[in-house]
Amino acid sequence: MSADLFHQPYRKALVPFFEKVEKKAIQSGAFGVALSGAGPSIMCLAEPGKGEAVAEKLRQHLVGLEIFSLQIDKEGCRSSILSKKRLKKSGFA
């Protein structure tokens, strides 16, 4: 994750606490840290089952930041075709 040469080196300078989060996350058991989009959100990746422990350690050391332990969505966005009847029933027709 730290091999990004196009995005992160330039954007992380705009997130003053990025390097502190990165250092603490790796020390706490994360295996990767990256800006989410253009920032300022930061994504820390951990082995399955270890995310909450990493998040808890970050909460202890990075007081004042919002830290969430989230699961990766393995399905992504889904769409379906609705019948006219169901569409009308939903109130969107």
C-alpha cells in the first residue's frame, strides 16, 4: 500500500495526522494504511478477526479522531430490474 507513487505521497501532506496514524496502525497490527479517496479519511487494513483490536489500540493512542472497525463489502453495488407494479408501489413511478 505504501508503494503508491501517484496519489498518496502528494495528498498525505494535506492530512496533518496521516503519518502518526500510519505509524500507530502498523505498530498496532495493521498490515497497510492508505488515504481513502482524496482524504482526510484513512483506511487501515488488518488480518480477518484483528480489525477491532487494531481499532481499539488506535482509539487509545489517537484521542480525538473518529475510528471505526468496518468489514469489507465483498459483493459491491447490485442492481435489479423492478416491474412497473413494484415500482409504482415503491412510490418512485
